[in-house]
Amino acid sequence: MEAIILIVLLGIAVVGLMVAGSAIRVVQQFEHGIVFRFGQVQRGGQLRPGAVRAPGLTAIVPVVERMQKVSRQTITMDVPAQEGITEDNVSVRVDAVVYFRVIDPVKAIVNVQNYGYAVSQVAQTSLRSVIGQADMQELLGERQKINAKLRSIIDEITQDPWGILIERVEIKDVSLPEGMKRSMARQAEAERERRARIIAADGEFQASKRLAAAAEIMSQDPAALQLRLLQTVVDVSAEKNSTLIMPLPVEVLRFFDKMTSDAKKTVEEEPREKPDLGERLAKAEQELAKAAEASSPALESPEDVPPVIGLDEPGRARTEGRQGIAGGEPGATPATGAPEGERRDPPLD
């Protein structure tokens, strides 16, 4: 009899230990314990006292109560890449990451079946909506603005109904088509080239100002230019010893400079108008006519005709012979004996 009683007591002790083990719960520091009593958390529309258990050791009534733990840690969830068309009709592929945590464990357990999956779906749909409302430049250069807008959209849906706070939303990557990447690369290269040219032009402008100031200072002292020339010779000879340099005296340059300035002053003092083509042609014809008149003057009498060698000399000799024989008058012509000044034609045979 005593053995039976001992066995019964031992069985009761074991059952008691099992019941006590099932009644004792440990809630971790990063968790909330939600206790359901006959499946209820609220009573009369209000939260039942003791429904939410703090971290630590706690006990529940076996069979009557059931505890479900909810993590209060920040959960990091990747949003799958979403394809969409931006406001400026560019096809992009965007993926993001969402950071959220539970602030109301009762709502997170009662109002939504799987709050992690629900947040993922809301994030995907919101991301596609934001892609359609933004242009490509905003997605690439204004990510803070896109992140804030996406966070506000998701948090509005999840905070009050589900008791979930969206702490942060970040866009991880924006994938563009290959053609768009090449176009953007060409644009960036052209922009860099433009900046390089502007910087080079600015440097040339500053250098020209410095050179003008240096020339002004050296012009005040003639020896300064000569010293500068000698310094240039020294620099070139130090760089290449085989180079032969013949410096031009500064006085020669000054002479040419003076001649050029005098010529400019003369032109400025006596401005002349260049005649047109017609006037120049008429003047040239007049000069040619004058030259022709000067080269061939008119003969006043037959005596002014110069004798022709070989033709006039024999005739003149025969005429003188006849005059000697016939005893003609000195004023007659050699052929007819007529007075000087009268010309007769010789008789025809």
C-alpha cells in the first residue's frame, strides 16, 4: 500500500513539474510577450491587464493562457529589384532596402498575419509608384528625396494599422539600359572637355595679363629686356647643349618698331582715298598717250628728215656733181633745178 502511495505521489510531482515547466516563460530583452487567455488579448475593447509581458521570467496559466513573442529589433529587409518607366520615359531597374521595427506588438500580431511579408509587398508596390513619378535625374542625383518620399508612403500604410515603424528606406542600385549608359558617358566626357577648355582659356588669360604687366615693367628699363634675353639663352643652353642660339640685338627690334610707328603716323596724318578702277584706267591711258607724243615728235620740214645710210648719200653726191657741171643756182632743187621750196615730179619715160 505504501508503495502505491509513493508511486502516486511521484506521478503527481512529475505532473506538477511538467505543468510548472509549461507555465514558466522567459522573455528576452529584445522581445515582447503577448499573452492570449482563451484566445483573447483585449477585453471590452481595451487591452487586458497582463496581456503584454515585459522581458524577464514570467508565468502563465497552462492550458488557459498562451504566449507569443514578438521581436523589437530593427529588421533589415531587401526589396527585390523592380522594373519601371520613369516620368521621362526611361526604363530602369531599382532595388532598395527597408529598415523597420515593431512598436505595437499587439497590432503586429492581431491586425496582420505576417507583418514581414506584408511590409515587403508594400515596399515593392511603393517603389514602383515612386519610379513612375520621378525622372531619371532624380533617381540618380536626388536619392535622399526619393528615399524620404518612399519612407513616408510605406510608413503611412504600416504604422497605425500594423504597429510597425519604418525607420529608413534606401535605394541600393539603379540599373540603366546600355544605350543610356553610353549616352551619359558621352555627355560626361563632353562636359569634362568643356571644363578643361575653360580652365585652359582662363589660364591663358591670366598669363597674358602677367606678361603684359611684365612687359610694362621691363619697358621702363632697357637693361631689363637684355637681361631677360640672356636668361633665356642660359635656360635653352642648359636644356640642350647642342643648340646654337644667335640672339638678336634689342636695338634692331627698337629700330624696326620706330620705323613702323613713323609709318603709321604718316598714314594717319595724310589719309588718302584709294581711287576706283575706272579712274586708274583713265589715268593710265593718259600717261600712255603722253609717252607716245614725247617719243615721236612731228617733223616741221623735209629737211628735218634724217638721212638714210646707203640711200640718201649717193643721191646727194650725184646732185652735187650735176650742180657743178650745169652751173645751177644754189637755191634750186637737185633733180629739176627749181627754186627751193617748190617740188616737181620727175617726167615719166
